[in-house]
Amino acid sequence: MILTVDPDTQSHLISEVDNNIYGPNGTVDLNMFYDKNSRELGLKFHYRDQDWLFIEQQESFMFLFEDGYIVSLSPAGKIHANVTRDGPPPDIIEEWGQVPWTEVMIEKVLQEKLIGVRINGNIRYKEYDQGIAELQRKWKKMLREYPEMIEHHL
């Protein structure tokens, strides 16, 4: 966990680093962040894989919980990529951006076991189930250490 000040906005940011899950050909970092000034809570995602995904703009992140509940979240702002639709692909495809959290997501992360994450692209999707318990453990720890994250969203 790191505490920084955004040089452009002077916002105080709390964020994770290296909180990732694994799939057969790559990883996805899902680092929780909280902007103390704007009270924005969400995830900074960074997809790295051998295959391109072109992450969808709407409801592309699906968090699967043990009780059968699925929380679908949409990225906010631009989804960046190191590949274009017409150019030659690099060896490792990367896509990154931010996903805001909802009240339901906070409640589910704190109360239910997360068992998987699905990321939807424009033609295919990828499911991740390796590293999920550690991912959720780190999210819970951060929410407990900084209760203001929860107070402003519930």
C-alpha cells in the first residue's frame, strides 16, 4: 500500500501495488485506490496477456462471489492499450484503466467469498480464478485500515 499526492490535482491517494490474479497466459493487476479529496474509490486495472482482449467499456469486469451473486462494473474514462486494431501485436498485450466501485461491491467484498473474475472483451472474455483469495484479503485489509473509504460509499 502506498500513500502519494497527485502532482496535478494535489489529491491525496491511497493505493495498492502488485495485487494481481493469474490466468493461463497472463495476469491482471486489480489495485484498489482511494482519492481522499474527491472520495473516489475504485480499481486501477492492468491486463497483461499473450492475447488481445480489447476490454469492453460497459460492464466488462464481472466479480463472481460464492453465493452466486455477480457484481458487474464498467471502466471509467479511456481504456488504454499498447496495441491497435490494425497494427502488429507486441509479444505481451497490455490494457489499463480505472473501474469505480459501487456500494454493492464494497458490501460483497467484505461479506462474501470472491471466487473468480471475468473480464469481457469485444470478441472474447477471460476468466481468472488463481490468486483470488489473496486479492480479496488485501482489499479487505485496505478497507479496514482506511474506514473513510467505506463511510463515504455506504
